[in-house]
Amino acid sequence: MDVNTLLYKKLYLIRRCEQRIIDDYGDDAMKTPMHMSMGAEAISAGVCLALGDNAQVFGTYRSHALYLAKTGNSDDFFAEIYGRGSALLQGKGGSMHLCAPSKGVMGTSAIVASIIPVAVGAEFANKYANSNKKTAVFFGDGAIDEGVFWESLNVACLMKLPILFVCEDNGFAVHTPSASRCGYDKITNIVSQFNCVVLSSDSTDAEVIYKLTLEAIKLSNEKQLPCFLHLKYYRYLEHVGVNEDFDAGYRKREDFESWQKRDPILLQRKKITAPELIEKEIDIQVEESIKKSKQSPFPSDDILLKEVV
Ligand SMILES: Cc1ncc(C[n+]2csc(CCOP(=O)(O)OP(=O)(O)O)c2C)c(N)n1
């Protein structure tokens, strides 16, 4: 299958799953806070396709797109969202702790930046064991405000670990814009002072991000250095929840409308000859996943109380 079709399948799956969450969240059957990926899909789709199946990824509480782009598994996704349980999480993870190590989604965390040193450790283990696995860690621009990001970057540069640091920059930490949080103008200028590769883009075109990631992988492998991949996007919905929030006063609807003109799904759709066929297939897959999840039993009390601290 060609790259553009593979990308469209990932993009459409993510968008469809989240659209169905929006449709049904009001029923209160999904007992989990939702940090939606809508608007960011091109990043996970492009980076994950370039990384390939063998790679390991780590993410945040906003990882619907990452999980679906890497696994393609809407059954386990909805099972976890509905609290019924995927194989590993058994209903205790919910939207914020999705993971599937067998498919390379090693972990996602609700504590801002906390997954970054874990990913650096995994990359160290891979390098030490001469494994050819690539590691990427995804985080928001808010994670850069945490000391542990800088410590992790420093260690990765010192130890020459070819990890990808993927910064998904939507310009806000909850409602606080970068300009009110950062004592510098451009994060890429600061990170460039470290011994690592720095690449950036504000494209919403998944193919552009795919190609940029291939370059990131090539350069970081050749130089045996980390790569900081800085990717801008616009978060369509509120920080947490399934609604718009343009009446909250911290950002303008006009900004959304200008990003929406280059919506990642619309851009990619134009490159596909028969998108309706893909869409139909994925719509059926997603409805099946939702149905199966709702029909599954909740985990027993025994399971629920195990491994919870
Ligand atoms: C260590 C820590 N501090 C504060 C919070 C509260 N908090 C939750 S989300 C968030 C903003 C993070 O913004 P960003 O990393 O840019 O991610 P985004 O939500 O934009 O994807 C904050 C401060 C937290 N979860 N963890």
C-alpha cells in the first residue's frame, strides 16, 4: 500500500474514533476524562508511519492519536475508554494511560514530562543491547517547562542516544500561552545549543511530517545523537473534554478557522483516489469496536483492586 493511503487510514481512524467519542460522551458511559487529539493527527500518523512497527513510543495523557496511529487497534482503544479493559490495562487505564507494549506503545503518563526520562532509559537499554529499535517520546510544549525535560535532553546528548524527542506544540499549557511561560523566543534556538539534531515544522500535512521524520531518523542514526522534532499544531477542542472553548477567552475562533482550512484529514483526503472505500471500512470497524466494548463485562473487583496504589 502506498504511503499516502497508509497515512489516510491512520488519520481517518483517529478522527473517526474521536468523533464517536464526541457523539456519545454525553451518555456518561465513558468514565474517563478526555484529552482529545483532534487537530494533531498528522503528527502521530506521520511520525509513527516513518518509525515503523518495530519502534517504541512513549506519550502523555493526550495520546489517542499516538495509540491509534501505532496500533490501529480500535477494539482495545474503546474497551479501555469504556472501562471494560484491554489485555494489559483491564479497564484501569482509561484515556490517559493507554499503552500496548506488544505494539510498541510502551506507556503514556498524566504527569507532565514524567515519561521523558523513562523513554531515555529505554533508548539507553536499546543502545546498550545493540537493538535496532528506534525510540520516540511525545510530549506537549508544557513539558519543556519542567526541569526533567532538560535533564533528559542533556543526558541523551551526553550519552549520544539517538532518541526522537517529539514536541507537539499547541502553544498552550491548559490556558496559558507559551509567551507567558517561557523566558526565550524560540525553543528550537535553545535546544540547538545542545549536541543534537533539531528539526521543526508547522505543517498539518501528514506526508510532510512523515518525510521530516525519515530525515530525523536518518540524521540521528548517522550521528548517533538525539533529534528534537518540534511540530506545531492547533488543539481544536478544550484542554480536557469534548467541547469547543472559544468563549473561555484565552484564544480566538478565527485562529481555529484558519488552521481548520488546512485540516490534516482534509489535506490527506485530496491525495487519495477512493477515500470513501477506506472511510466505509473504518466506520464499520469502529462501530464494531464500540459495540463489542459495550457488550463486554466490567472487570471483577479482584482485578480492579490489583496493581492499584
Ligand atoms: C507535573 C505536572 N504538573 C502539572 C500538571 C497539571 N497539568 C495537566 S495538563 C497541563 C498542561 C500541559 O501542557 P502541554 O504539556 O503543552 O500538553 P497539552 O495538554 O497541551 O497536550 C498541566 C500543567 C500535571 N498533570 N503534571
